[in-house]
Amino acid sequence: MITREEIANVLDQPVYDGDGNKIGDAKHVFFDDMTGRPEWVSVKTGMFGSAESFVPIRDAALVQDHLEVPYGKDQVKGAPSVDVDAGGHLSETEEHRLYDYYGINWDSVLSEAERTDDGRWAAGPGTAGTATAAGAAGTAGAAGMAGTAGGTTGREDAMEREGMRDDEAMTRSEEQMHVGVERHESGRARLRKYVVTEEVQQTVPVTHEEVRVIREPITDANRDEAMAGPEIAEAEHEVTLHAERPVVETETVPVERVRMTTEELTENETVRGQVRKERIEAETESFTEDEMRRGDMRRGRE
């Protein structure tokens, strides 16, 4: 259990669940008005710390430089949103909602409160006040203990503060939606190389030899060569013909380099949510003639 002396080491420190997952950073610590013990810690979650969740601190522990709570990250982030009043207190209703969400028995919480001599509760059940970093050194929990001296519940405190106002004005509040972004893995891309076979066609020139008969008349220049053989005889002369044909061979050569890179594209996405707003309406009451007449008679007697 976290003690009052350890509050200064809790505020603005990381908060982790039992599996070592970071949930967020501790922002405020809330004390029980009856026992004065630390009861809740608010944790800033989300990409920009735009959300704030309440976690029971009774079973938490300080581990080196962070606070460890026995609840999962998703459970803490899904905790119901609660409102803290102007005095830094959780209402009984809001605190009851949180106890139910975390599965904490409400009766066990009441059993830890102090009792009077006649067996009645010394204070109303379950209101909690907050301590900030400024109040942690020496006076941490002063706001959380404010309700103990008077012995009143958070609801009665609110009624007393309302009655102490000199004017008749009402404060109207509303929730505001803050939207942030978080980065997550949306897919994967890879380069894969494979081999395909294609038919290619290319035209190349080829040559071949053909037989052509050339007849030459007998002249003085070739007469001796022509008369060298027999006068009349059969003869045969063979000529070898040649031709070219295409020869195909392949060679592997590099043609290009391919790599993958990423680029960020920004697009607008509409986010919808629900916020609560207070409305103030004026109500008027009309008096009948008999009521106004009776009022005038009373004023006349006075």
C-alpha cells in the first residue's frame, strides 16, 4: 500500500500494469476523507495525455522509478469517466461507480472507515479529495482530509459551499472532447523477386551461297587450259556451298535496382463522441389573486 510519505514519489511518475505495460503518468492522488489514506490515482493516458483514468492505489506498489498497479492497461484505459468537483473531491456516486468497475466490494471499503462510540459511521461513505505535486511535500492530502474535520459527506460539503455564496448565480459546466492520435501498425509490405520466361523475337541478317553457271568463250588466253583434257569425255565437278544460321545464347546482365521506401500522407478523419453539458432554465411561479390578497393583508398587519 502507498503511504502518505510516498506521495511525492508517485506524482508525475510512470504507471505500469502487472505485465510491464506502461499505462501513462500519475497526475493526482486522491485521499479518503474518512481514513486519510491514499485511495485513487489519476493516470494521464493517450498519445498526448488527453485522457485521464482513475485507478485504485490501495494495492499499488512503488517499484524503483514507477508505480505498479494490479490492473491491466486496457482495463484502466476503459475505466468510466468521473467528474471532480471544484473542491477537488469525488462524489459518493462517482466513487461507487469506480469501485464497481474494478470489482472492489463497497462494503469492504466502508469497513475500513472509523466508527463513533455508539457504532455509527464518523463520516459519510466514500468521498475522496485530491493532492497535487505542490501539496505533496509536507501537506499532501490536506485537500483530501478537509472533509474529516467537519464529519460531513462530499454531498453535504457541496451543499454548504452552495449556501455560502453571496449571489444567486449558478455555474454551468460542460465536457469538452479532446482528440489525439496514436501510431499503430496498419500493414506490412515486402519485395519479392521471381523468374518468368518470355518469348522474344529479333531479326538478324544471314548469308548463304548459291550456284551460278558462268560461260566464257574460248580465247587465246585460255585456249591452252581448255585443250588440256580429252577431246570428248564425260566429266563432273563438285562445289561446296555454305550458309549462315542464327546461333542463340543468353547472358545475364543487371538492368535496374529496386528498393522500397515509405512516405506519409495526411488526410482528414472525422471523429464523433458524446459530451455532457449542463443546461440552466428559469422557472417562474404565478400567484393567484387570493394569494396576493392574503400577502397584502399580512404585510398590512405587520
